[in-house]
Amino acid sequence: MPSEVRESLQEDYSQVQAMLDKLEQGHIHIAVFGRVSVGKSALVNALLGEARFATSPLHGETRTVQQGHWSEFRDGNVILLDTPGINEVAGEEREMLARQVAGRADLVLFVVDGDLTAVERQTLHGLGSQGRPMLLVLNKTDRYSADEREALRAALLAHSEGLIMPDSLVFVAAQPAEQWVVRVDESGKETETRRQPPPDVAELKALLWQVLERDGKSLAALNASLFAGELSDEVAGRVLSARRTLGDRVIRTWCIAKGVAVALNPVPVADLVAAAVVDVGMVVHLSRVYGFPLTRSEAGELVRTIGAQMLLLMGTIWAVHFVASALKLGTGGLSALVTGGAQGAVAYYSTFVVGRAAERYLANGKSWGDAGAKLAVREILDSLDRGSILEQARADIRARLGRV
Ligand SMILES: Nc1nc2c(ncn2[C@@H]2O[C@H](COP(=O)(O)OP(=O)(O)OP(=O)(O)O)[C@@H](O)[C@H]2O)c(=O)[nH]1
Ligand SMILES: [Mg+2]
């Protein structure tokens, strides 16, 4: 693997290591996620049984990811992750962080404080379609009457259909609003005091307990496999693009070598022999970049296959190549007309096409795919801007010859 590629994967390796450590220690991560001010921090506090994290009626109180070991469960191996709220004005970066954490958690508590908003619906679908296990938690139930609660239950289930099963929807009051309490003393005197009712998260605790007992291990395993799948797609993409960059460099180098050789070489038949030798060398080189090393004879076979398709598809430009070669042999006078430089540019162009086609074949795991070599070569020819490549060829060759 090229070192550029390996370096770009450093971050992925450390993420894999973190995931492995987590599995080994049997840690389970529960992310508390949702819109700003729905009561995420209050919920984490209620579960932890202490006012660990700041809560506030102002939006955007939580600015980083904060975590607490939930000692009630499994020797503190369950970790609650409080995240910044989504959909806050100018909070894009914090939202990204929250989404990242939720996207790596074993279980997400998706907290809302009413029916789903459009953004919540979108986000819930996003996480659900990843296959991320979720519970939908309606907080602040102390604000609603019994009738309103039932109406909300129906609405939430309808709006999260296919993502949240009825038994995954839970109602809580993490930090119920203070209440006025009237006390009457022996003398009949009334005093009003404010009282903070205790949190009501019993239903959620019971459900979490049940889920963790039943599925704890498989949640962690499912998460690891989601992570692995996602990561391997990402890594494959990055490896491929690093290979493309390197491949482009390899192709250009060989194109220049061939273009210059053909421009300088006065013996036409040797032009053609040299041309094939150069193309084969380039394909061998490319095959190493793409991790499917080919022998010279395999590379030769590939060059012949591509060459045959090119001959069919771009007869004219090849004809120019042949005619130019022939002219050089016969009439020295005419070579002013079709100069060595033009021939070199044509040679450069054909090597470029061979390189691109070989790249396609190699990137596809040494295969032309269902469509076959003909379609692949045609697509490449169609996608290239011949004029600008020939121009590039002339510039590259001129630069080289100038230096000789
Ligand atoms: N009535 C009522 N208010 C609550 C409840 N839970 C939280 N709140 C209030 O809602 C406000 C926001 O609570 P936080 O826990 O800070 O909300 P958050 O989701 O962490 O907010 P950010 O960190 O800003 O995203 C605070 O004023 C809390 O007192 C509840 O169960 N009932
Ligand atoms: Mg918060």
C-alpha cells in the first residue's frame, strides 16, 4: 500500500483500536441525543441520580460530549453520553459532534419534548436507516395532561412508524417543573413554598435494564459490525482515490517517456515496437499500484486487448499514427508536415488511453465487469477530451525536449 494511503488511514486505525478496547472491556455506550433544550442533560442526571451536568432553559447549554458511568448497572460498564443539542442556531459543529457520537453508540436515546418536528423526523429516519438501535423518549411529561399524553403517544408512533416499535417509546419527566405547595400549620396558617418534584424515569430505567440484560452483548456486537461495514466502505474509497492519484502520476510519466521516444526516434518500425514495450511497462507498474501485480506477459495480453478495442473505436487517430510512421521511412521531406512532435503526441495519447483502460480493469479487481472491454474502452474514449490531452502531450514533450 502506498505510504500516502497508509498515513491517511491513521485516524481509522485509532478508531478501530477504540472500538476493540470497548468490546474487550464490555463497555456499552448509550448516547442521549436530540434537539436543543429537550432535557438531555436533565435525563442523564436523572439516570445517574445526581446533578452531574449543567441544565438550563437557554438553548445550547451543553457544548461538548460529557459522559458518566452508570454505576447502577453492570459494575459501571454502561456509559451514558450526553451530547450537544441538534438544530441550534449556529451550532453546526456541535451538531456534527452529537451526530458522530450517536452514530457510534450501541444504543441511542432519542429525546423529544413533544410531537416530532421536521428535523427530528429526518434525523430519526437517518439513524434508523443505519440500523442504529434506538429508544424514543418523550420528556417533560409533567407538562401534559393524561389525555394529551395519550394523543402524543399516538402521534409519535404514527410519525416514527417503521423505526420505533410501541414498546420502544417511553415517557419520562427528567426534571419536572417546580410546584407551589401550600402548607397549613397547627394554627391554621397557610404558607406557600416551591418544591422540586423528583424525576420520574422509572419506566425508562426498567426498559433499559431489560434491553441491557437481554441484548447488551449483541448491541455491542451489532455496533461493531455496523462500524466495520461503514469503515471498510470509507477506507476502500480512500485507498482507491489515493491509488488513482498515484496511477495518474504513473500514467503521465510513461506517456511522456513514450511521447518523447517516438518524437525523437527516426526509425518508424521501432516506434511501434517501442510503443508496445512502453505500454506493457506502464501496465506492469500500474498493476502494482492497484495491488494486482501482473507479469509482463499478462500485461502484454491486456495491452493487446485494449489496443484491439482502440483500433476498432478510433481507427482514424491510429491511422494517423501509422501514416506518420510510414512517412518518416519514405519521404524525409514530408516529415516537416507530420512532425515527430505530432507523432509523439499521438503516441502519448494512445498510451494515456491504454493506461486509463488498464486502471479501470485493475480497480475493478482485474475484470472488465459485465459490459466487457469494448464498452469500457469506449466509455474512456468518450470521457476524454482528446484536444486537451494532445495539447498537454505537446507541452509535456516540448518541455522534455527543451531540456535535452
Ligand atoms: N417541565 C419540565 N422541564 C424539564 C424537564 N426536563 C428538563 N426540563 C427543563 O428543560 C430545560 C432544558 O434542559 P436541559 O437538560 O438543559 O436540556 P438539554 O437537552 O440538555 O439542552 P442543551 O444542552 O442546550 O441541548 C431546563 O430548563 C430544564 O429544567 C422535565 O421533565 N419537565
Ligand atoms: Mg444539555
